[in-house]
Amino acid sequence: MSIRAAFTYPWKPRTWYSGNRYTPWLGSPYTSADLDVIRSQISQLEYGKFQAAISSWWGQGDLTDANLKLQLAAAKGTSMMYCIYYEPTIDHAASDLDYLFNNYANDANYLKVNGKPVVFIYNTSVKNCTDVATWERYNNGRFYLNFQVFSGYTNCSVKGESYHQYGAFYSTQNPGQDHQKNYCFSVCPGFWKYNEGQPRLARDPVRFAANVAAMVASNEPWQVVISLDEQGEGTGVEPAMEWQSASGMGVYLDILAAH
């Protein structure tokens, strides 16, 4: 079974930039703490055939932590699951895992695989095999850990449950997609950071449709989209003024719904 998930960023309007490359129909800016916004995003995810959202998380008591609670509350009564994208450094990992387990592990809408709550881990806190071993020691079998890849990750003697790449916009051979065999297939509609003069990955619905078709055909256990709503890097698939469609959900969610 494959899980389709989207990275999402519940930190708005804290990180809203005047140079953002698109205008979400939810508003510019909107706030991630608005329950109507969260419910609308859940509807977007359901339309795009997602089972889960990977929510950026910056630590205990952070805005993203407070908004994760709101996301889980809004998901009640729906099939949508949430898990976190851990972005602090590894220095806080031991206490943060304890906190996450005590506060979220039993929530019915927190994503679990094989009975374990899922944590995706960004490369600020996993850079080598030693870091993987440290995480697994802190984890003590409680969580399903999905690490961002690094050079040599397949050779680690201690391995995580899974791996992903947050960088489908860097590929030159297959722009817009990244394939970590037996682990994860990632796709991205485009990347144009608010403070950069040129896009790293230009938006192209035809190319994105081919990326999504390849993702589905891969049958990888994790099939992830970068992202639902990262306006600062211009990677969102959320409905926007720049790619409206008859469905009201926008061209990119239409593509995901069709595959």
C-alpha cells in the first residue's frame, strides 16, 4: 500500500514574503491558525487524493506546534491524517520525541504506520549514519522515522524505517521528480523562491502530470508532493489565482485528482 502525502507549512503569516510568486485563493496573506483555512486545506488534500499531510514542526510551544493541534482537531471526522516534519537540530531530539509521544501518539488523526506514529526528519538534524543511530537510540522503537536522504544513507548499519528526498526540483535528468527506490517518490510543481531572480524549476502542468503519473506507477510506499502551501519557495499545489480551473481547486490539484 502506498501513502500519498503533501508537505504543509502551518506557520503563516509569520513567514509571508512580499516577493511570493503566487496568490492563494485563500488570501494573501492568510493565517494557519484559522480553522476555516485548515478545513479548506483538508478539502484540498482530499480532492487531490492525499491520505496525509506532513506538517512542518519547529519545536515544543512553537507556532507550528500550536497549529498542529488545530490541524488534528479540524481533521476529526475526516480520513485525513497528519504527521510532523521535524526541522529543529538533533540537540533537542530526545526531549522532543518524548513530548511528541506524550501529546500526539494517541490522536486518531495522527498518521501511523505499522502501529507507530510517523515522524519525517529534515536534514538539519540528520546528516550521516551517526545521526541516524542517535535518532534511533532516542526513539527506542516508539516512532516510525522517515529520514531525509544523505550521501551514503543506504550503507548505514543502523537504518531508519524509511527515507525521502526533499529536492525534486534539483534533478536535471528528470526535473520535478525524485525517486529513492524502495522508499519514496517525490514530485514538485515548481520552485521559485521569493528572493531569487529565476525559478530553479519552472512550472509546467504537462511536465507535472508526467511526474505524477511516474510517481503513481512507481508503487513506492511513500508518494509525496512538495508541497501543498510553501509560498516562500513557490512549490504549492494549493488553489491560486495563477492556475485557476473549472473545478475551483486549480490545475495542479486537478492533475493529482486525475491520477
